[in-house]
Amino acid sequence: MALDYPNFAFEILHRDPDSRARVGRLSTPHGTIETPNYIFCGTKGAIKNLSPRQMREAKTDIILGNTYHLMIQPGAELVAEMGGLHEFNRWDGPMMTDSGGFQIFAMGHGSVADEIKGRNKSRVKSLMDISEEGARFKSYWNGEDLMLTPEKSIDVQRKLGADLIYQFDECTAYHVDRAYTEESMHRSHRWGDRSLAEFERGHDGRQALYGIVQGGVYNDLRLESCAWTKDRPFFGTAIGGCLGGSTEEFYEITGWCMPQIHQDRPVHLLGIGAIPDIFNCVRMGIDTFDCVSPTRIARHGWALAKGVPGNRINLRNARYRNDPEPLDGESDLPASRDFSRAYIHHLLKVGELLALQIVAQHNVSVINRLMREVRAAVRAGTLDSLEKEWLGD
Amino acid sequence: MALDYPNFAFEILHRDPDSRARVGRLSTPHGTIETPNYIFCGTKGAIKNLSPRQMREAKTDIILGNTYHLMIQPGAELVAEMGGLHEFNRWDGPMMTDSGGFQIFAMGHGSVADEIKGRNKSRVKSLMDISEEGARFKSYWNGEDLMLTPEKSIDVQRKLGADLIYQFDECTAYHVDRAYTEESMHRSHRWGDRSLAEFERGHDGRQALYGIVQGGVYNDLRLESCAWTKDRPFFGTAIGGCLGGSTEEFYEITGWCMPQIHQDRPVHLLGIGAIPDIFNCVRMGIDTFDCVSPTRIARHGWALAKGVPGNRINLRNARYRNDPEPLDGESDLPASRDFSRAYIHHLLKVGELLALQIVAQHNVSVINRLMREVRAAVRAGTLDSLEKEWLGD
């Protein structure tokens, strides 16, 4: 099978001589972004608390939507009837959707974060059955029996109409053994081939498909999965599945994959975007990240900050009660520059939702600034000193 | 006692020959607004879900803060330490604060809406004691015993630093009898004189004081209270207290007061702002309105609309599930113009708070448009036909 992506391009503009880090240019029908970059999660068709204009004001380049949530509510047919997800949520820039698999399996086994981080908490399980055909699960919305197959995932993603879309795969959990991981990976490869076939059937040039590297924590399986994606006509590659139970293991596994995958394709790291991880993974050659964290932590009153321990401050803390300083006096974003920490502390304390909007926009802006600085540092060969500035070393 | 307000002015620019309606210009140290106008409620120091920039974008002229809520949290001293309420919440235009009395008494007896509308529901009562000195009540925040007196109310309002401030008064409930209403009114008058004395002691020209007409549903008491406010050096007059149990009674009581109060001062109608009421009360000579409704109904998914029954549509209604129309395609406000009703319906359905921001800004914008059109219609003598356009006659 051969596939062309005439309306898409990925060019590598600069390579770091001391690492695998690279600066690239990723072109889509909805615009061109520079990489490394960060894809913000518009889970249910909206970034939490922020409009597309507020995302633009925070200098956002690209967002994503979750196939799983959108197929459940409002449904892919409705989004298609409304002109697609770009028209529906009014984001006119590049957009990605995932395959839906991650949520089915993560919510099926327990919480997402618990699973990929190896914690074992009990939770309502919605996954009912995995077969060669696909995955059967219960809708958290109305209890309805739903089925996601490679063909259905591609069909839903086509109706949503994002620029960058994903093959259907199973995201294995930390607690599964090698035999299951291997079996699951081979099924995900077969699901990937069916995703490619379905993608090709409807291919009109508006979308580009990513393949996903599985294989859990096992070196030989990861290498086999790298080879599998490399041999398929995907536009991009994603590193998915279980990345171990510790940061060290996650870096080790990612490090195995990066030299083995297709070197000319953009590489996305699924669901990961903590600031220290961004520095480490950019060095390994990752081009794009996504994580719900910037807007999720905003809802708990955490504001991201450069050069402070943990890269964030807790605005609920009593120390900010009378702090007249803004979140970032040097920012050109009004949300970061205009309100005192004392005011945001007050808003959080009395439950005014305006706080979430202010802090979410600030956090998005901080991450976008980080990514701009990372790209400049890769070009200048100064990533190590930038990392020290950010991590507050 | 004589008081000057050198930094304030109220000029009447146009009078309707067929009613008491008038167009005025109200000048404050933070800017000049035209009247009739609408004062949006920033209850706890923020308009629900909207930043000052979003309020400006919706063409807002003036907002208010609630003394009662702000003295409880974060406290007037903290707001003063942060430079006053304008600096704290970053609204740089004209601002009003109330005296705090309304919430003490309304929350003291039951819910605000129940009381002024004559319904009798039980609720936790926080009011502990009313004496000549003032009102003692329990903080809903931490159970602390608090006292509000005329002197304390003026002191708190001075620390908050709004342009337009209010005498301390008791807002009587619908269920009280004539004897109590009379006793309370006379005490409110004495509190008004103490408010004036305290205001004069600290008067530095930055603030202007409104007196409040009480007297409940009793004609002679209302006239006595009108005369009392007229004889005092207040900058403005407010119609307060219980305005009866029906719209007819409310219009009747307001109608008694309007010819009797000081004719050259701006007149505020406390806590009322439904669209039919605005037309009727502008005809009676009311200059400013305030009500929490535009942002409160937004939180329940109601969008204001010109010319439809009830002047609002319920975006949660299933009929909007696939409605591609925006809230108002002719608006220059992106929130009103850019999102389909189907998208907002979806956001409300899945609990995305972005919906509240969109609908709140739309509603504020609709009310500001209404007030612009009302001013133009008073000037043109076309208020009756404008009312028909709005109410969907």
C-alpha cells in the first residue's frame, strides 16, 4: 500500500549536533506549526474554560479533540452535520484527534493516570470485551453498548475532520504481563493495518494518519513495533502504550524507540507533557507532546511558573492572600500581567470561576512560551542552560 | 449639612415630552456614562465568569460590588491594602457599591428573591439582631459575629473605593406590617443621617453618596421618605425596600416616588432589571438599574434575545441540538456571532464551563445593546415601538 499526503509536509529545519533534538515545520491544511510543540487537549470539543480566541491570545498553535468523548457526546454524525470539529468549536488552526482507544482501555481498567503510571486503584470499569474485531464498552453517558473498531475509529475521525488522526490501538496497562503485551501489540498492528485500509478508502487529502508504537516495557517488542510502523505508509509516528512505572523507565523505553522509528516523520508522544519530560524527550527527538495538565491543574489553583521548584505555585496558598504581584509581570498576556495573585487567590477562595479562566490561559501561555524557547534553544545549542532556567536549578 | 461633589456631575440631556423618561450624563472620577444604564453585579469582586476585558468587549459602562460579600471575604482592609476595588479587580470604569444592608436583611430573613417578592420560604437565618446601633449578623463564611452600622458601612465602602456608594438602610420584607415598616423607615432615616455624617468626615471628593427611599408598600411612608432624601445632601437617590408582591404594585409604588424625589439627581432602582421593567421604569424616570439576572441565567443556559417571548431562549433545550445559527449573527461580539447554538447546547450538556462564559458575555452584551437602544429611543420619542420590538409584541 502507498499513501500520499499532498496537503501535509514535515521538514526538519535544524538538528542539534549533540542530541537527537530537532526543529521542524509541520504543515497541515489548517496551517503550519513549528516543532517541538505542544498540543492542548480540547477533550470534549473545548479547551477547559478557554475559547479559541483566548487560546490564540495565549499563542497556541495546535489543539486536539478526543474521539472517545466526542463519539459519545454529541456524536460524530452531529459534528459532521455541523461542518466538522473545526467549524463546530471555531478553532481554525491545526487539530489532532486520537483514535479513542486510549480512553476505552484506560477508563476500562481504571483511571488513565493510574494505569500508565502503574498504580492500581479500583474504579468503575466500562470496558466490556476486546476481540479481534475491536473493543466493546459501555457509554459513561447513557450506559449504551458501544463498539469501537479500526474502521469505526477512522470513520469517526473522518467525520470530526481533524488534520492529524490516529490508527486504532490498544493502550496496555502496567499490570499486564509480557504474553498479554505481545498478543495485544500484534492485534494493534493488525488494527493498524485495518485503520490504514479504511483511511485509504476515504482518503481525500484532508487528513494524515499516525501509526502507534506499542510493546509496553519490553525492548524486543518495542523494536518490533517500531519496525512495523516504519514499514507502513503512515504520515507520522506516535509513541504509545505503557511507558513503565517510573520516569527512568519511561525515558529508557522512549530511548529504545527513537533511533528505530522512521526518521523523517513527525513523532508524537501520547499523553505526556510535564516540563522536565519535555526537555528530556525533545533531546530524544520527540516533535509534539500532549497532556491535559496545563488546564487541569488550573482548576485546582496551580499556576505554572518558570524557574520555581516543580514549575508551579499553588495560588490557594495563604501566602498569596495579599501578594500584589501578577503571575508574570513581563508577559504580554493580560491574564498573566494584569491581576494580582491576591485577587486570583480571592477568586479561588470564594469559588469564582473567573479564576479558572485566568489561570488556565496563563498556564497555556507559559507552555507555549516554553515551547518557543525550546525551539530557539535547539537552534542555538543552548537547551541545557534553558532547562536549568526553567527547572530552577 | 452641605456636601459638594466636585468630581461628579449629573446632567439631563433630553427629556421625553410624553413621560418622565430622560437621557442623562453621569460623570465620575472613573469616567462618564450615559443614562438610562445598567449596572452589572460583580458580587464578590468579579462578574460571574467574565473578566473586565470581556465586560468592556460587551460594551459595559459600569459595574458594582457588594459590600456585604466583600467585607466578609476578602475583607475591606485587604482590598484597601491592594489599592481599592478598582485596582483589585482591574475594572477601571465607574463602579458602585451598595451599603451591605440588603444582603444582611434579605439573607437574614430568608432568600433575597423570596423576600422582596413576598414569598415565604424558610432558610438559614443569619441576621441576629437589629438595634439603633446597627445590625448584628453571622458571617456565612466562618460563623463569626459581625456588626454593620452606618459608620462601618461607609468605612467599608470608602476602603473599597467605588465611585457611587450608598447610605446604610434596612430593606424591609414583604411580610412585615405597617407599624414595623414605619419604625424601620425612621431608623433607616437616622442611619442615613449617620451615614452622611460619617461620609462627610472622610470626604475627599473621590466618592458620591446615594440616599435610599424606604416606606414599603405604604403611600404616605414612601412620600415621607422621598421628602427625607430630597432634604439631605445626597448626590443621588435610590428606590429601595419592599416594592410589593406583584409587578403592578411595584410600578404603583415606584410611580408614587418618582415625582416626589429630587428631580436633578440620578435615580437608581435597587436590584431590578427585567427587560419589561426597564421599559416601564425608564418611563417613570429611573436612570440606572442593577440585577444579577444576565449572568445568573447564563449559568442555567438561558440566552437573552430581542423579540422572543420572555426575551430568552433555553439553550439546554433539545431543539438546539443541531441548530447551526449563532446567538446573534448581526452582533459584533464574537461570543454572540461565532458559536452555533448547537455547540453551546453541547457544552452545556457535557458541563463545559466555557458555555457559561460565552452565554454570560452574550447576555451582558444584549443588555448593553438594549440600554443603548433605549437611550436612542428616548431621544427620538420612539420608546413604545422599541418596547414592542424587544418584547416580541
